[in-house]
Amino acid sequence: MLFLGCHDENDLLRQEMNDQRVDQMALSGADSRLIDPAEIDIVFCGESMVVSLAAGRQQQFVGGALEIGNNSNGDLFLIFTAAEGWDFSEIQLYVGDQSGIPTGKRGNPKVGKFGDVDCFDPAAPEATYMIPVDELAYQVDNEVQTTLIIAHAVIVQTVDGVFSQKSLFADWTDYEFTGPRWGGGFLYEFITCEEGSSVETAAEGEEATKGEESAGEESAGEEEETGGETDIVDLTTLSFINNPLELVFKELGEIQPVGNVRFYFEGDFLNVEYNLTMTGWLISEVHINIGDLDDAIIGNNSNNPKVGLFTYVYHYEESEFSTSVTYPIPVAELDPDFLDAGCETFTVHATLVDGSDYTIQKSSFVDWDENLAFGGSKWGGSFLLCLESVTE
């Protein structure tokens, strides 16, 4: 396997949040902590931990899994496995305490400054890291040793000659970035080996990381099947009163229609479907907020909304730019009062790019209610999305 410097087009911060560019991406070399698992006998103390590698603020796309465990010496092992059909082109890994995370002024991570930065050419479906105990930084609370792990990866695939890539972070339930981009890290709790408690990863551990769902995700899915609003509300009996709605942008100082947004239920999701009708434009990002815009979202003197902090945010890769995209919102995350044939405040935005060379960007909002217009200098606003019961 050959490791090369990462290409600029894979720079996550430039692609997704237009944040500061990473100055220099470190080259993998003799100090890389990548290992060949076939050359070392990996034996975990107790059960290993498995988390998803996901994209999006709500982790709506799962592109792989990360298995973590320690051996009796205290060495830490991290096994990355890409989802079927995908391969890793980059991995950036930080292991330590929160104070040592390399971040920019806005709280966004500088993944190119992480302790481990590796690029794969050709891309690889799996990668295993070993961090020796003498290179680990612990946090100790009530004799429990933990360390913060932030794992970022870029996965790629080529289907019918079309290249695509996605940026992923491992589960960020314990630490979330304070800047506008989604992502963060999680805490790993080291396990003390007891007699008879060690298990080899060769069969059980490896099987746990295959596919797009970890064992924990499967359990979560089972819980959703036995609970949640979809068990209570028959979505086929509900209809949207205001549907579709106009998508507009500002051109030559005038608000002009550029497309529409349609809402519909399908399975356990409320789908938000964007369609552009004005030629020459493509959708590069979507931002959807449910509920009133709170102080965290409107937090500056001009009262302009920070769309990057909306409830749902998705940034498409260049190969995914399109005139029509659909964003799925889990029904279980919606307010039950809204599903009870009620109304809810929505703010729906999209970033558009000039389809010729992607050099020009435009901001677009769904047409808004007059009394829900933004109070600041930015044009736009929110609207009420309302449901009604359908009776035969």
C-alpha cells in the first residue's frame, strides 16, 4: 500500500464549510502508526467498541465503521472499515484530550494537523492503527481512564465512470465542534484485562465492522421499530396544506423564483424535495431548520441566520451537484403536535452554484410569511408548514 500527500480537492474544510484551508497535509512515513493486522496478533481486553463513520449533522449517511479496543499492555487499536462499494482515500486521527485539539478561530478542526494523517493510493477498504501505551494521553475520573478520539475519513467510489467522495466523522456524542461545521469525537474507556476476558478480533471483531451498520445501530433500529411516532400516527391520513412552496433568490436586487420545494411522507421520513426550474444553477448545499430560530442560530447584531447551525445541514460533493435533491428527515424526530394535523415553523435554505464552472454562489430561501421575515439585513424568513387530516 502506497501513502501519498492528500490532494486539495479532498480538503474537507474547503469543500464543506469554506473554512480555513489546511496549510500542509502531513505525509505518511516511518512515524505512521498504521499497521498490517496480519503481522500482529491483536487481542482485546473484553468487548471492543464499534461506532459509525457518518456524514451530516444528523449522521444520515453511514459510510463505514470504526472498531476500537485496547490490549493487556494498554496499547490502543483502531480498525477502520469502509461500507461496501467504498474505499478510504484519507484518514485523519486525533487521540488525546480536548485541550490539544488543533482548531481554527471558529472552532472548526484542522484535520490536517491531527496526530495521524494518511492518504491512500490506491484507496483501501480497511486500515488499522496501533497507538502504543506510551504515546497515549489519558483522562482519569474515579480510576476510569478515558481518551478523546476524533476520527475523520474521506471515502471514494467510482460507479459507471462517475467518481464520488464523502467526508465522514466517527460518532460525536461526547464532543461536538463549536464551529459551524458538524462533527466531533467520542470518549473511549480503557478496559482492564481480567483472566478469561480477552477476545481476539480476527473473527468476532472483524465481522462487527463489516457493512454500513454497527451492532449498536441495529439495536437502535430495533428500538425505533417498537416505538416512535410512526407506531402512533398513520402518515397516509395526513396531507400538506401548503405544498409545493416557491424557492426564491435575489437577482439584480429583485426577489425571483428559482424553483420549488415539496414535502411528502415516505416510509418513516418526511422528505424535503428541492427542484430548480431556472436553468444554469445547481444545488450544492441544503439547510433546514425546524422550530423557531433561537439565539444560537441568530447570534449577531444584524440578526442574520447562521444556516450552518440549522437543524439539518447537508453539503453535496461536486459530483452530486444537481437541479433536484431530496433530504429525508426522520419522522421520529418531529414534534408530535405537528403530526397531530398541526403546523410547525420551518426555515428552508439552499446554496446554489453556477452550473458552468461553480465559481458563483447564490443563497435561496423558501418564500416566507411576512410576519416571520428575518429582522436583520438579510432577506428571507421562515414559514408555517401545516398538515391536515385526509378523510375518505
